[in-house]
Amino acid sequence: MVAEPVELAPWECESLLRSQVVGRVGLTTPDGPSVLPVNYSVVDGTIWMRTAPDSQLGRITAGTVVALEIDEFDHGRHRGWSVLARGPAAALTEPDVVAHLERVWPPRPWAWGDKPTYVGLRWATLTGLKLGAGWDPRHETEVRRTV
Amino acid sequence: MVAEPVELAPWECESLLRSQVVGRVGLTTPDGPSVLPVNYSVVDGTIWMRTAPDSQLGRITAGTVVALEIDEFDHGRHRGWSVLARGPAAALTEPDVVAHLERVWPPRPWAWGDKPTYVGLRWATLTGLKLGAGWDPRHETEVRRTV
């Protein structure tokens, strides 16, 4: 049972990106590529992640290209979708911007720990795929943001 | 509701790795880090992925460090686990080895398409985390390999 990969339109990718709360951040490190789960939110066209200043993500140099991947798999039907956002990221330090972000929609980490650093990823590319035509991932996603 | 991250033991990571059928391959590309879903299997201590020869994964130079990430999230309980395998990868071309792999446990792609290239990732590091103590991800995973 295999299905044809179908490209998602940019607006579908953005809609899915805004519907989720956890993804995987992809980084290039001296030890090779790293892929780690992270909670995020999307505010003002930027993906925001909270982290510790001494984490791999917290230590990135401003402008480093970072990826965020989200997906869902349906193991019973061998079906799924994925979206990849990629662009330059930077830690956020301006108190005004942090205050705005915290008012509007701060990422809410599931993991305990001091995470005072906000890292913003302004995506330059946003691409996605689903397996099989004739279904809409946005109608079947387990997660939808609520206020 | 936040939980403390707890490190998984190497044998727990390997057990989870062997229980799953789909993960995300992390690569370093000229356009930055890439994270893409992939079906895989584990045979003889190596992660095997099938791909097209002209894909990002199919084009890697032998010895390039590649990552494979697997995880599961419980959105209701804000809980989850993740495992990251990382090590040198190479496309497999020897007919004997391909024949062995196809007899034993070939990765079965969900996505339609010609995927004659097998890429093997021999992990040098295998690390993982779960959120919160007192539960065993291996008992709650949705996916378990069956023969």
C-alpha cells in the first residue's frame, strides 16, 4: 500500500505550521546534523522557540539557517504529511519584543527547565508533502491551536 | 504542566529505534539543515533507508554524518519521547548485501516512487529523552514491529 507524494501549497503549509505546538528543530552542529523536538509558536510571520541560552539552539549565531519540521503519520493507513520551514534564525534579546511576544502567543514548553531565550526563525522557504491525493491534512490533524 | 526531561539509556533508545518504522532523516545541505520523513528498518546494527538515487539522501558522499530522529508526542498529557541516532552513512551498492537486506527486513516505503538506493546509517551515538519519570515509552508506543 503506497501512495503518491503530493506537494502542499504554501498556504496549506502555513496553515499546518500555525496549527501545531511541537516540531523538530534541525541544526548543523560540529558533530553533524541534529534534530530535536521543540515547542514553538508562530507570531508575526516568525516561528518562536524558547530554549536555554547554553543549548545548541540557544547558542546559534544570528543569521544561522535553521529548520523546523512538523509532521503527522497515520500508521494504519500508511499516510502522512510533513512541512519543512527553513530560514535564518536569531536569539531575541530586545525586552520590547519579548514583552510583545509574551502578550501575544508565547511558546509553552512541555519540558521543565529554565528557558529564558527566545529564538526566532523567519522562514525563507516553507515546503510540504502529503502522501496520497483526495484528503486534507488540516482536517485530520490531531492538534489545533486554541486560545 | 511541565515535566522534567529524563535521559533514556542506550538500550532503551535502541529498543525504541527497532520498534518504529518511520523517522526523520537530518542532513546538512548547501541550503541549510534538512529534516524529512523516511521509512527505515534496523538490520545488523545499521539503520537502512530506501530512497531515489537523485534525492538529497541518495546523493550523500559515503561517510557523511547523517541523523535519524524518532519520537512520539502525547498532546493531551504534554508528554513525549525522542531518540536521535547519528553517524556516518553510505549508499549501499553490493548486490550480496542488498540481497541479504531484502531477505531479512527491507524498509518498506509508504511513498510511491522508484527507490532502488539503500542508504545505511551506522550510528556512532544514540541518545534519547523522555519527559517525566515513572513511565516507559516502550509500553506506550503506537508502533511495534511485527514479522
